Amino acid sequence: MLALADRVLTGGEAARLLALVESYLDPEEQDLWMDIVCDKSALEAHFEHMKPPPESNHLAVLERVWNVALADGDAALAEIRVFEQIGARLGVAKSQLAVLRKTWTYEAMERSEVIAGFMAILLRQGGDAVSDGERQTYAALVGRLPLSRSRRERILEAIDEPPEVASLGQMLRRQSKTHQLEALRSIAMEIKDDRREAARALLIELLAAAKMPASVIGDLRGFAPAQSAS
């Protein structure tokens, strides 16, 4: 509902919705649900008949919902209204929803800074010149991250003057464990094979700066230890 609030389903929102569907449903159910979540009227009708989740899950549900709104960089007013509608259905006061939105948006922007900052450092390692293609890829990454306009402009320039790993580590350290892993997995998804070894060393440095165990790297896509032959 929130992704369709502005009647435009962006690539970032579609990817986030697909990830949510895949994480909760069996493969045979996924096609049916994707049909529903892409149809605003069908989704609203389904929402009206849904049983609310347990109260202990309300904040987790709302945060997932809000992250869908942020998937394409920012949230439109229509998306905020739908978020408030869902919150009201869960019995959360509008004033509390405003505080939650602000908190989650700030945390998401910090994760975005870590992701983009890491890639900027990686691209500039060794003083290598950044190709036009790499600049375009970096700009596309920054463009789909949840960032305010001023932060986005600053981070776009970071490809020429990357941040320090220590500062990224401090930001990562402020995140919950779940969000730390989310940021690290997002980084791993962006890394090309030809930069993987350099990225591994940089990830170890980032983990140390964030006071996280180096073993975490083994849980990231493309960085799992090689299986020995039996």
C-alpha cells in the first residue's frame, strides 16, 4: 500500500517488496502475492480484512513498512499518509509515528553513508583513476539510497574525496546488529569480482572500526570461506 501510495512503483520499492515476499512465502505463493501487492485496489481490500500482527511485532512491522517508502530515496506525502493509516490500524499514536519516522529515516541515511562511503574508498584505493562507468555506477547507487538532497549531493562528491574508514565505523557502530548486517550485505552486493580481494581487506578494517568481529565477513555474499575438498 505504501509503495503504491503515490501510484508509482519504483525499482527500489519493487525490489524491497520482492525481498519481503520472498522472506515470508513459499515460491508457489510468491507470484500470487506479487500480483496483489502490485494492485492498489486489491491490496487495500486485503488490508481491510487482515488480522493485525501481535503487538510485540508492531514496531518491527512499521519499520519494514517505512523502509519501503525510503527505498527510492525519500518519502512522498502520500506515502506518509498511508504509513499513518497503517500505524493507526495497529493502535500507534500519530505523534509516536512521527518520532519513529524521524528516527528510522536518520538511521537509514547513516547506513546509506556507510554503504556509499565504503564504495567511494574502494574505488579510490591506490590512487587509481575512477572510470566514467564507475562514476555512473556510483551515482546510480547513491541515487537509490535513502538520503536527503544535501547529503546526496555531498556523498556524490565523496568519490573524489572519500571519507575515512574510522568515521564509517563510528556510524556503523551506532546501528543495531540487524541494521549493521543489512548495511554490510548491501555493500557486498555492490562489489565487483575484480575488486573483491581489496574489498575484503577494507571490510576487515571497517569491522574493526565498528568494534565488530572480523568473522562477520564470512556471512556476506561472495566472501564466505572456500569449502575444502573432502
